[in-house]
Amino acid sequence: MFQDKEMVNDYLAGLNASLTGYANIIAQTNNSELRQTLIQLRNQDESRQRTLYSYALQKGHYKPAAQASEEVVQQLKTQLINEMQNN
């Protein structure tokens, strides 16, 4: 029988895989109505993922990585902005 932690982690893994799938499909969908429907479904899964992530964090089922320093965050932002401007 599954324990709470196993069920939460399994559901989170499924949601994460679903979000990856949505990203790939949305990027390749030409029909605007279908694209909007997929975006809505993705947004619902993102909301579920965030809720479940918060639950897992609260229950101690998930241990996040240490937070990056403000300097590292700013460096990454700068790199991303530069890459976007160069494309």
C-alpha cells in the first residue's frame, strides 16, 4: 500500500511530465482554438502542481535545493535577457 509521500511524489512526477508534454504540443499546434484549450489545460496542471508542491513541502515530503544567491539570480537573468535579444 502506498504511503502519503509515495503518492504525492508519484502524482508530482506525473504532473511534471504532463507539463513537459503540454509545452511540446502547444509549441507545435497550429489551430488557435486547440492551442487555447491546451494552454488552459496546462495552466490547470500548473496550478495543481503548485498546490501539491506546497503540500509536499509542508509535510516534509520534498526538500528543495538551497536558494541561489541574489548575485547568481541576477547573472542568470542577464544571460537569459542577452540570449533572448540575440535571437
